[in-house]
Amino acid sequence: MIGNVLVGVRTRQWAAWCLGLLACITAPIAAAADCPGHPDALGTSRTLVVDPKAHPRIGTMQYAETLPLRDHEVVLTFDDGPLPHNSNQILEILASQCVKATFFTVGRMARDYPEGVRKLREAGHSIGTHTQNHPLGFDKFSVERAKPEIDDGIASVTAALGDGGGLDPFFRMPGLRRAPAVEDYLASLGIQIWSADFLADDWRHVPASRVYELAMKRLEAKGKGILLLHDIQARTVAALPRILHELKARGYRIVHVVPATQEQPAAPSEPPQWQLHPPSETVAISHWPKIPNFVFAGAGTLPAPSLSDSGWHDGQLVPLAEPFDRGSRRARGVPLPRQAPWPRQSPLALGNAAIALPVPAQSVFEIQEKPRAATQAVTPSSRRAERTLTREADGPANLVSAEAGASRRTTPGRLNLRGARQAGAAQMAARGTRLAAGVGRGLLRR
Ligand SMILES: [Zn+2]
């Protein structure tokens, strides 16, 4: 693929450059000049290789983890295509800026317009799936009902791609309607579920200018992340050039995400990198010193107090061997034991001391409200985000009533996806045949 070749060239150049600089510790950032004929293009700054099995659910709108992006890095995603006119325009805009994105294609759309899926592959974009018919209320689906939607969607997109492969183990829930059992099923297939870090409401009846404003405003609020857009929407086509221009102007960089393969292992990362804002940056509590461990030296040598130390009746205590059965004691004429043999607390003679003491300042009892744990902050906002998504009706309405009768087809495994792009079409076809595996037998497993 052109994109991978470019990345390979960039990596070699960077490695050579790094040899002369001991302080070179960060990955390369491609210059916009890498986009032939478009010297001012936004470009794609780097390719991020991820392991779907190690991080099966990403996107802070719904999950604890998101892609390990650096500040000002953005991943563009487009759902619901391909739709000939609008999706092709989206592809042209992205190509003009040499931007690589991830597309979550609908099986039925791929079946109706397979050429649109192949165009994604030819342009070097990543390709995930988004069910066969984009049903509403996917979170209410049982696994048995969700499986054919997922499997048929994968089969349709795979069929559209043909022997060349190119489907990546990425999936997005229609309307972001998730259900734990469905998530588990996708994880069993080795497929990574992509939520998002922010939306631009481009499926709603808003002008393109509003899509642009929301995209930039929400990106600025988070500083980085996965943006969810729809390549089937005309307003998205209208807003995208301005969004890309503004990303460039404000110093944002595009990251292209691909799944790990045997030839291309996942980039090493640490767990905190998979959080949008690691707790160490924002949680004040993490900076409090720990309670010191006290050392009790010689505790065993202290003498046990003798009863006479209490100074109560010369140490004469009521023997406790007999149970405190007051009723039977009374019946037998046995005197009741005294009340607890401890000296009573005498009221303190305060005198005028209270008047002399200063009244505590009100500030002493102030409760600090600002510092909140980041984990607490994420959860409510995530729930709010999910609630707003209940209205997400992305995708054409006619998809909902579509039949789910697509036959299951054999599908090349993920191994041949990226590898084949590098190895050539002939090798690809051979490996695709060899690695063909049914949906229910570990589709896309690496
Ligand atoms: Zn959708």
C-alpha cells in the first residue's frame, strides 16, 4: 500500500537521522510535503499499530481505554458507507490532504456498492465493519440475534473486497449501542470494538458549519482522540475540508491505525497511554504521601498493669467466672455484681475556659470540592455521552428493515490483510485461499 510504503520510507529516514542524535526519543512526524502535489496538506503523521486482543474496547465515550495517542493527535473514523456519491467525495477530500482514516462499513451498503469498499482499500484506509443492516436498538439484541448481524456484515464486506482482502478486525456498534454479551462475542473473534472520544453530530439535521464547530470544539476540549463522522452525509462532505484545514492550522496531527500482524507487531505501549488523561496528570489524591509505617520498638517488654493501679477498692473486683444472669441471681438471693468496675468520668470543671477559647474559623470546616478523582469524572460523563447517543440514528432508515439473508461466505484471515498488501496480489490470493476460515471458526483471528 502506498501509505505503508510511505511510512516505511519515513521510518528509515528517521532511523538514519536518529543515529546522529542521541536525544532522539520520539517517533517521526511526517512533513506535509510527503503529500505529492499538495505541499500544504495536513498529511498523516504516523501509523499506529495496535493489538485488538490486548485492547478489545476503545473510545472514552463508553470505555476506560482509548487509543494511545499523544497530545494533538487525531484519528478520523467514518461510519455507515459506502454510499457512492458522498463516500467518493469524502475519499477525494482525504486524498487531497493525504489523510488516512478508518471506515466502519455497513454490510448491506458494501453488498450494494462493493466498488466503494475496494476504493477504501486502494486508498490505504483501514476498514472495519458496522453490522449487516445497521439495526436500531442493538443494545437490546440477544447474542443469538446479534451474531448474524455481525457475521453477515463481515461476510458482505469481505466479499466486496474479494481475494485481495483488506478487512481489519475493527467493529463499531450501530448507534454505539453496546451490550456486554455482544462485546464478549466480538472479543472472542479477536475483533476490537471502537467507540469514539467525541462526535460532531453530523447525522443530525444541522448545517455543515455546526458539524465543523462541534468537531473542533469537542476536540479542543479533549486535546486528542477518535472523531466519529459519517461518510454518507452530505453535511459531512461539506464540513470536512474546513475541519482538515483547521486541524492543520491548530497544530493537530492525523494518526492512521492498523491492526498488528505477524509481520508488523503492535507498537509497545504502557497501560496509562491507553487512557485519554492518565490519572497522574489530574488526580490530586495520587500525590498525597502514604501514611508512614510506625515501628513499635520493645512493645513486648512493657509491664502489664496491675489491678491495684486502678485505685478502685484496693483491687477487689467482682469475679467474672459466674455468668451475668441477673434473673437467676435474684431468684437465688445472690447479690448482683456492681456496675462495670471502671471509674466514672467526672465532668470537667470548665469554669470560664470556654469563653476564653477562640471560636474556630469557618474556613476550618470548608470542604474542598474541586479535586475529584479522574476515574469518578470519567464515569458520569461517559454515561451522559451514552445517553445522548440513544438518539443517534446514524445510517439510512431503510437499512433497518433490510433483510438479513446474506449467505455466510468464507473469509480470509487477518494475517493476509496487511501482509498481502505488501506481498502482492498474487501471493495475497494464494494466502487468502489457504487461510480462509468460516465466520464461526475464528474469523479475523490472527
Ligand atoms: Zn452507524
